[in-house]
Amino acid sequence: MPRPRGTGSLYRQKDSAVWWIKYHRNGTSFRESTRTTEKRQASRVLAKRLAEINTGSFVGPTHERITVGELAEDLFRDYRINGRKTTDDVQTRWRLHLKPVFESRRVLEVTSDLVAKYVDQRQRENARNATINREMAALKRMFRIGMYATPPKVFRLPKFPKLAEDNIRKGFLEDAQYKKLIAYCPDLWFRALVEIGRTYGWRISELINLQVKQVDVDERTIRLEPGTTKNKDGREVTMTTSVHSLLAQCVAGKSSEDAVFTRSDGKPVRDFRDTWAKATKAAGVPGLLFHDLRRTAARNLRRAGIAEGVIMKIGGWRTRSVFERYAIVSQTDIADALKKLEAS
């Protein structure tokens, strides 16, 4: 006896004992294997599909097989197309932390509960909230790209938590520590990077990508082209005497396209985390980040009486709120202020 119209059908292909089901949704026909030779179990699979269609939760057998790994590839492609400078960073976060947990997971299996368990595990591993938030942002971006794909690869967006961050910068590099730092590694490239970092507060990514054509020794200027900085704004600063002396040596004998900062073997400086960690330990400031030189530069420029608006342009702070996160008044500044108050 044939099944009533709209209730789908069961059938077996020639020379196969496995049951297949056929059903329709919005005029589109779907066929899929139930992977069972038991008719009763096959009927349950068909009933499940029909229920999904009736409740609006149907996504189809093809979309059910989409994994988070596929979404990750879409994310990396999106980053490449849009020329995002954080492509390497997001790929590293995926490879080291997200991939082992989510790569083989089907998209439909990723629930808010699973995401919460991941966050809990990362906190148990002593990962900082800021680090976890960057990982969650990458995962959420994957799902959003999948949701707006044609046809969609994601039909529902899990809740991705945003944890409270302690994003106040805390480190300073004092003059005595600076001397110990470069005494540990007196290489020209290291001394120049540190000097420019603590003078202008430029980010490490902006420095290691600097090319000779951006340095004008005669005019004593350094230029960051628009689109090459984090906020996409261009910058140009005048060299101090110390910076000029170091950069003149760094660019000597090089062509315009060469990297400014190169090691003794001529290779561009790309990663110097080990050297930095050992140097800061030798200087008595273990844990100091190169990024903390931004605070040092901002504080020194403020001490020199430079207007905050100018400081923000030199260092590349676009908004006042971000600039204030650096809390650029040190304990030494406070102590000096109180001494002046007592003496008045």
C-alpha cells in the first residue's frame, strides 16, 4: 500500500539491502541513505526528517556534514581576500587551541554548552581572558561567514561569551633597565628596535616590516604608509639624534626595498621573542612586553610637555579611550608630583 502524499517514501536500490528515504521540502526532492537494513529503523529516520521539515529545523543531509574545519578555511580565505594583517595570528590561534577541539565537529554539534566547556578548559590552562576572547572572536567570525554564505553553511549562531579583560598596560622601561637591556644584546638591529619603540611607541609589526625607502636619513624622517599600520593611518615622524644614528647604520648599503632591521647574516628580523625574553630577564624586568614600550614612549612624551593629541598621532592611538588604557602615569611620576606639592 503506497504511503500518503507528503509522507515521503522508503526504497532499496538494486542489489542493496540498505534502505533509502525520499521526501520533499518546498518542491525540492531529497534522497538519502538511512545506513540500515532494518525497515523499522529506516522509517524512524524518515519520520525524523519529516518532523524537522514541519518544525522548520530541517537543514538537509549535505549541510549536516559541514564541519567547523570547513568554516575555518572560509575564514582564512576571507582574511586573505581582505588583506587582513592578523591572518598569521588567527591561523596560529586556530592551530594551537581551536583546531584540536572543533576541527572535526559538525557545525550542528557546536552548541553554547560546548563553547562554554571550551572556555572553562582554557581558563583551567591559565589562558588569559583577553586570549580566550580573541579565540572566541575567531570562532564567531567563522560561523557568521558561514551564516551569510550562499547557500548558507550555518543556520544558527551559538552564544560566544565575551569575558571581562584586564587590558590596562602595566609595564614601563626605565632608563637604567634600558641600558641593561641593550647591554645583553648589543646587536644593531636590537638596539635600533628598542630605541624606536621607546621613543615613538610604534608597534612591533610596524617596525619589523619597515623598508629602507621609508627612512630618509638626510631629511631625518621615518614614514609609515597609509594602510600599513593597525588603524590604517599613515604616520611620519622626525628622528631624534639617537634614532638617526642607529637607523643610518641600519640602512647603509641597502636598496630601497630591503628590510631596515636585519641580523648579522643579512636576514630580516621577523621573530625575536627568545632574545627579548632573555634580555628583559637580564635587565631585571622579566615579563616586560615589547608592547610596553608604547606606554614608556607615551609617558616620556608627556613628560616632555608634548600635547596629548600630538602624542596620540605619533604613537597611532586613534581614540582617547584606547589611549587612556595605557595609564601612562607611573609611580615615579606620582612620587615626584607629591614632592613638588610638599615643597610648595
